[in-house]
Amino acid sequence: MAKTSHSSLVSRLDALYEYDREPVTQKDLHGWKIFWATFAGEHIAGTEFVIGPLFVLHGCSATAVLLGLFIGNLLAVLSWAFVCAPVAVRTRLTIYWQIRRLGGPWLTVAYSAVYGVILCVLAGSMLRVSMTSLALPLQHGFGTADLPQWTWALLALGVGSVIAVLAVLGFEGMAIFSKMSAPWMVIVFFVSAIATLPLLGCASLSDFWRVANEQIWTGVTALDPSTGKHFAHYTIWHVIGFAWLCNMPQHFGMADLTILRYARKWQMGFCSAAGMYLGHYCAWIASGILCAAAIKQGILPSPGPIAYLGAGLTGAICVVVAGWNVASPTLYRAGLALQVATPNWSRWRVTLVVGAAMIVCACIPALLAHLDLLLTTNALLLLPLGAFIFIDLWLFPKLGLRSNYAEHTRSPISWPAGAAWLLSMVISVIAFSRGADPIFLVLPEWIVAVTLYVAFSALQQKLRPAPVPAAASV
């Protein structure tokens, strides 16, 4: 009887098919509501409680934050709408199988392994965000250093299991969860920020600009307790660059082909505005206010404590849900990525394995402290191959070059793609080692990678022309 029940459960899980290796069919496409909710749910999330305070700690001015975030998030929305969404709607494939067509199976495995590991780490950091709230009843006051490591491990196991189950349910399951929780989270962010403004001396709307410059985004960097030195100073250009590159692997890097392949129209890429302006604009500003208030009250500016300061138990619950909302789709992407390297495994099995890796990563407290560097490294590592997809699809036909060359020649690896990816990353590493700010390396790397890929591909196709399809030779 137990064996029959086990077989039935496995069969049901295997039935959660997500078009892992073929285009999404017309009957499974979704409309505007799903994508408004998906983008809002994923980007009004746990990271907002971490990134918003960074602009306070790095000494941004109020003008730099309010104007810089507006410009940077606009660039992100335009990138989703005009770069990623048109490719997603045209191919209906995950990024992993699109890379396989242009780069061959070996390059796909390399990309998927790198991306899968990074996504596990990012999901682990979001799980850690949720844990900072769940740990509050176990702590003395608002401290976080008084809990033994085994307590954090148990919290990671409990919350991580829920996140893994949500990811196993697939795209529709996550979208339903986002649709239910996103509006509530927006309200909690706004209410908690407004509630803490009086702690900063803001008694009316007319006081806000003065308080914003004198108490929140003062232009003065804070002391980093882990190093004993002040944080690096951020200007408006850092804010614009970070707001744009924060999700650059998803739009310019094409990772959201995996999500937007379900869209009926490419214009649904504009739904990213829900996440960028409610999440990466309003929520970052709100969490910055919470951070400033926490510092003034002598409270550690960690997600759980600052949310509890602003909205009590509701704020703490919001942090937990926010962590789930971004960790689940991140884990979903990781499962799809690593499934490429484990073709005999179903998606749900791979997702559970990477869920276990996420739980391990969540036990590392340094993840939240260096989230900005983690996101920048993510962009630098993954951006080039996404750029190749865009160029391969839209530019190659105009240049007289063959798209999806590795697929046509049945090559195990595309050396132009591999060489361009490796060289562009090496150049970025050299520039970083000589003091270049990684925030300002992402766009130059994209340009270098695209230039090298086009040049190498032209050379390859001149030396070894691809065979003409049989239908075209008749």
C-alpha cells in the first residue's frame, strides 16, 4: 500500500511538466494579470529589505537615491520589454535550450552549472532574509549574534522546505502565491516606513525633504562593523547602475526567457514596471527609511528587526513572505538550469536537490552582508551568453551569418561563444583587480563580449560553412 502511494505521488510530481526541453504551446500561455503579479511578487521581496539600507550605509544623498532609482529602474523595464520579452515570445524556449542551440551541449552544461550554483546562493540569501524574522522570538531584543549555529540551521531547514515545495509546484503555483501576497506586501512596506518617520523627526509631509537629507540619505558613509572601515561612497551613477544591473542577468542576460516564454505578447515585458517601481523604487526607499530609524534607535539594520520596528508582527511576517516570494522563483530557475546537466532527472527531483543546497547556503551569515557584490558578480558571470542569444537571433541574419550555428553543425561546443564568454570575463576580472568598480564593468563587458562573438562567428562560418538544410536544396 505504501509503495502504491509512493508511486502515485511520484507520478503526480512528474506530471508537473514545465516545457523543459521544447517550446511552450499556445494553450498554456498566460495574460497580463499573471505577469503583473509575478513581477510584483518577485521584486517586492526579501532583497528589498537588504538593498534599500545599502544606499543609507554607503552615504547616498536623497537626490541620488530618488532620481537615480527612477532612471535605473526605467532602464531595467525597457530592457525587459525590448530585449528579453521579444526573444522569449519568438522562441518560447528556456534560456538553457536556447543556449544549447547556439553554443552546443557542452557550453550549455557549463553555463547551467555556473548559473545553478549562483542561483542556489541567491536563494539561500533570500531564505536568510526570512530567517531574520523567524529568529526574533528566540533572541534577546533585536540582536542576531546570540543564537547558536544549530538554531539557524533548524530555521533554514523549516523555511527552506516550504520554499522548495513552492518551487516544485512550477510557474503557475508561484504566480498564484505572488498574486495573493504582492498587494499586501506593498501596503506593509509603505505603512511601516510612514510609521517610523516620526522617529526621525518627520511630523508632516513638509518635513520629509529636510529629514530625508539630514537623517536618512545624509551623504555620509556608515562604519562597516565587519571591517572596521567606512563603506565605499555611492554617487547617483552608482544608484543608476545598481538599479539597472541588479536584475541584468534576467533581462539583458536573458534568464527571464524562462518566465516570459509563457507570455501571449512581448509587450508583457512592460509588466516588469510593477516590480521595478513598487519594489525597486518604493520598497527600497521604504526600507532605507526603516534602516535609518533602526540605526537611530540602536537596532541592528537587519531585515527582520527593521520590519518589526516599523510594523510589529505584521512586518516580521512580511519579511518571511517576501523571502519566499523571491527564493521560490530563484529555486525554480536553478532547478531548470541544473536539469540540463541531469537530463535523466525530472525537474521536481532536481529542484529538491538544489533546495537542499539553498538550505546549506542560508546558514552562511556573510551572504546578506555582501549581497551587492554577489549581485554584481552574478551579472558579470552570466551576461555574455545572454547577449549572444540576442545577437544570434536579431543581428546575425542581417550580417549574413547563420543563427544557431552549433545546432546546424551538430557541434558539441561553439568555440566563438566559449572564447568570447571567457575573454570578456577575464578582461573584467583584470579591470576589477586594478581598482575598477564592478558596477561600472557590466555594460562594457556586454559590448566586449558581443564584439568578440560576432568577430569569432564570422571567422568560423567563413572557414567552415554550415550545411544547407535539405528542404532548402530542393
